Amino acid sequence: MKRTISGMMGAGSLAHNRRAFIAENVDADRTHLNVKYYDENLRKVYHELFNEAIERYNAVQKRNDRKITDYYEKIRQGKQEKLFHEMIIQIGNKDDMSSDTAEGEMAAKILDEYMKDFQQRNPTLRVFNCYLHMDEATPHLHIDFVPYISGWKGKGLDTKVSLKQALASLGFKGGTKHDSEWNQWINHEKEVLAGVMERHGIEWEKKGTHEEHLSVYDYKKKMRSEEVKALEKENALLKVQNESLIGQMVESRADIKILEQTKADAEKAVEEAKDRADHAEKEAEKHEKRLENLKPIIDSMNAETADFKEKIEEQLPQAGTLELASSYREKKAKPLFIRMKNKIASLAVRVEQVTQKLTNARIEIKILKREKKSLQAENSILIEKNKELQEENAMLKSIAIMFDRVVRVMGEDTVFLAVRKDEEREKFENRKKEQPEKEQSILKRLEIAKQNVSAREEDKINSKTKKWNMER
């Protein structure tokens, strides 16, 4: 038994993978046969992979505007890397490996075995979403992963998103456009799948390109057949694009709900921060009042101590006539000094207590002022973030409403075909922009040379015609 292997880059519609919506080519009665291998939250995966690297990166940044606050959003809004990539792989086609046949069940078994060691085989491709679909024409796998590289010595994070570097670390270093890292890796994965197929008695059928000489009629017939196949392939691609766009629309609506919840959480956090700031301010005012109330007490105690010192000499009685020194000391001086000692000790204790309260109050006021300042800064950040979320939410709603309206007025087929054509036009424009100036110059020179040759040929023909007319 021989079967082909198909491996391609997918559109990456997670909603389609998990069947958040049912496309036209899906048999809903067979959806329960699908197999889920991974279905993790992409944001959480980004936190798991990159949080520590972000902390290390931010720690050495002196400017706040260079620090990374949300790496997920940085990649999502950037143009250099995608948030994730998807590979779709299948055995055979709908004619020889249909999902509802014994051959289709065998294909599912082989794909299941192939998938089990995929993550171990590709450690730098963090799989977060993977489904085996049995409810379409042919069993196939959608494998979605985040490509990343660790220990990076270049610019930016030491652990970062990079498809090129992730595949290079696995040994796939591209050379040309047709021998890129991705193509090398896909071919290797096909070889791995072919090995699993062999254990089940199926040989990999590789489509060759060598053909014997064809007659003109057969050649034209073959060309028409290939054109039909190309149109069928384009039609299938348009259906995939259609599903992808619908999936993106579903995900955009889900993002709107998430943003609305995030906005509500941010508003709640702003209110809580305001309440904490108000509470801290009230507490600071309360301690300042306590401090003001303590000042008169301390002043009174200082005055009382000074007054007590002045009255010591007045309270000391005079010695009687012929009174013995020992009698004077025991009966008059000693009791007075004991009272003085007790009074001073009592005042010292009170002074120490009030001083401690005063110190504590000052420390608490400083802490509350710092907390108030911190809360005010946090409040400002939250207000700004809330503003950004409101703007983004409004933009997403506007886009979703506009998209729905265009689809309703123009029809799904027309809209998705227009999107496809625009994507092709954009790719063509990008290729033109990337073409080196030298190559452009050579092409222009070749065109000029062609025009010169055509002109010379035309001159020769005109000359011969003129000569022939003259000879006549």
C-alpha cells in the first residue's frame, strides 16, 4: 500500500481547531471523534516561557520606555514575528484515506503515534494547541506552537520568539527560498511520519516530476487537467482562508469580551486604588492631629519640670537652732529628696512614653505618605491603561461591525475572494519592493536590449521591402 504525505503551514485558526464554529466542510455528526492533545491559553504559555527573561531584561534597562511590560502584546502588534505557527499534516487524500473508512481509521492511528513524541522531538517548538480532526474528508493534525530560542546572545531578550532560530537550533539552517528552515523541517517531519507508516505496512508515495515526451494533444490535455487541479486547489485554499477569517472574526469577538472584562477590572482597580489613597490620606491626617495634640502635652511637661527645679530650693526647710546634721538629713532633707526623685522618675517615664508615641506617629505618617504617593502613581497608570483599553475596545467593535456589514451586503464569497486577491496583491508588492536595485537595473537593460533588437529587425524588414519595391 502506498500513500502520499501532505504537510503545510496552516492559517492558525484556534477557533476552527477546537470547533468553536462549524464550517461547511465539517461533518458535525463526527465531531465527537476528534482528538484533543493540547488546548492551553496562549497568554499563559507566553508568561511561562518569557517572564523570567523579561525580568532579567528590564533589570538592566535604565530607561522605562525600553522596558517590556507585555511581551504577548509586543509580538502581536509587531511585524517581525507571529504569535504562533501552525503545521497541518495528513496521510493520503479523500479518495484513498477517507475519514469514514477503515483506511481513515488507520491514518488516525498512525497520526496519533506520530504526535506522541512530537514535543520531545521538537523542544524549541512549544505546542499549546493540537487537534486530530476526524470530521472532515481526510484525517489530519493541526499542530500550533510557539517557536522560541533560549540563551540568545544578541539584541533583546535572552529567551525570545523566533521561528528561524528555533528551527536552526534543531539543525535546520536554510539556504535558499526553496530550501528554507521551514521547508527542511517539514520534509524531516514527513520522513518521521513515513517511518511510522512503514511500521503499519504503508509506503510513502513521493510524487515525481519526470515524464516521457507527450504529443501536442496530450500535452494540451495535461495542461488543462493541471489547470483544473490548480483551480480546485485554489478553491480549497479559499475555503481554508474563509474558515480562517471566520475564525479570526470569532476570536476578535472573544477578544472584545476579554477587553471589556479587562476594562471592568481596571475600572474596579482604579476605584479600589482611590479608596486606599483616600483612606491613607485620612489616616495621615488623623496622625498629624494626634501629633499636634501631643505637642502641648510635651510643652506642659517641660514647663512643669523647669518649674519643679525652681521650687526645689524653696521647698527645702531651714535647719533649726542647735539641730544636729544627722537629724536634719533624716527628718527633713531625705524625705524631700525621695519625693523629688519619685517626681522626676514619674516625669521621665511620661516623657519617654510621649516621645515614643511621637516617634511612632512620625514613622507612620511617613509610611502613609509613601503609600499615598505609590497609590496615586498606580492610580495614574491604571487610568491610562483604562483609557487605552477603551480605545482598543472601541476600535475592535468598529472593525467587527464594519466586517459584519460588509459580509451582509456583499456576501461571504465575494468578501473572502476580495480579501484573498488583496493578500496576493500585497505579497506581489512586497516581492517587488524587496527586489535588489541591481536586479532591477539588469531587467531594464535586458528590456532595452530587446527593444533595440526588435527595432533593428524592423529596420531590416523595411529595408528589404523598400529594396524589393525598387527592383520591381
